[in-house]
Amino acid sequence: MTVKPRLVLLGKQGAGKGTQAKSLARHYDIAHLSTGDLFRAQAAAGTAFGLEAKRFMDDGELVPDAIVMGVVEECLAPGGPLADGFILDGFPRNKAQAVELERLLDGSPLHAIVHLDVPREVVVERLSERRVCVKNGAHIYSVVKPPAVLWICDECGGEVVQRDDDNPDSINKRLDTYERDTRPIREFYKASGHKVVTVDGVGENRVVFERLTSAIDAAVV
Ligand code: AMP
């Protein structure tokens, strides 16, 4: 593929967006932006902005749009990290963010919106078992697939822990928020003429990755 795709990856928390977005970014040689990872990194670094975001994250609430858009706008600026193709993971999270993204992308529209589809009962189990690297949230493990040395990240040596928001209350709250705020984004994109493709996210990572690249290759021409 010569064109560097501009993609949005949608899906419930625990659908596998982080893992797949990382592999897709490598495959297509594009940038991976996870707003969640970015907020967690800022919170771990103790910046005012990160600590502000953490208050909402720990409660299972969305971070206010003004904070989110400030970060995304900076990344999308000409010459910024997203200037040469990207996959957005965890953004947009509601219709207002999707509308704002359209405005920021003026002249270089999205190639495809990819919906990674996994039933709620499957993601609840995955989220309860998920463990992540504190140094890099894109390094993801689980109690059934731990790192080789317990609990040290295979990739960067960071400590591997359970995310603060992967507790039963927060998981259910976040999934309810997904249904209310994030699910309708697909209709918004369809209604505005975008290519929206749904990919079955249940199965081994390698198999899901192959489904995703087939769908993206067909959509990005
Ligand atoms: P994630 O890692 O994508 O599950 O995001 C973790 C948490 O970060 C979410 O539960 C929200 O509190 C916050 N967050 C991440 N991305 C966004 C976004 N686009 N809009 C609002 N909040 C976000």
C-alpha cells in the first residue's frame, strides 16, 4: 500500500484495540495515538494535565472534551506526529469529538473507520484479566498470558500491573458509557459518507490482525 492510511479504530474497552492498533501501526508504518495511554503516561509523570485527567479516568468517566481536543489538536498539527498517516485508538469517544476531528482533518479525510466487534460478556472477562506495563500501556498482558518473568514487561522491563480502572464497577460504568456515547459515532460516520467496516474481534490476535488488514486494504484504495 503506497498511501499512508488515516484510520479510526472503534470498539468497546477490552476489544483489543490497543494490541491491534500497535500491530497495525507497525504494519502500515503509521503513528499510533492512544489517548488513554497518553493520559496514563502524563498521570504517571505527575503533570498537572495528567493528574486532572486521572481524576476522571479513575472514576470510569470520560475526560472532558476540551482537555482531549487540546492534546489531539497538537498531535494533528502540520509536521506533528500524525502528519504522515495514523491509527486513532480510544478517540473519538463521542460525537462531539468526532465532529471536531472532522474539522481538524479538513482536506485530509479519514480513509476508514474500523469497528472491532466483541460481545460485552467477552470484554468484561478480558478486562478483569488484563494486566498492563506501567512504563508503556501498549504493552499488554493478562493473567492467562503473563510476561515470561512475573510481572516484568518482556518488552521494556516495566512493572506489569492491573489498571486502576479495570475493577468491576469501573468496567461496567465504562461499558455503559461506550453504549451511550461511543456506539452512536458509527452512525455519524456512516451518515457523513465515511467507510465504516466491522471486523470480528473474537479469536487469536494473529487471526484478528489478518481480518483487520484484509478489511483495511479493501477500504483504503
Ligand atoms: P482507554 O485506555 O482508551 O480505555 O482510556 C482510559 C480512560 O481514559 C477512559 O476511561 C477515559 O477516562 C479516558 N479517555 C481516553 N480517551 C478518551 C477520549 N477520547 N475522551 C475522553 N476520555 C478519554
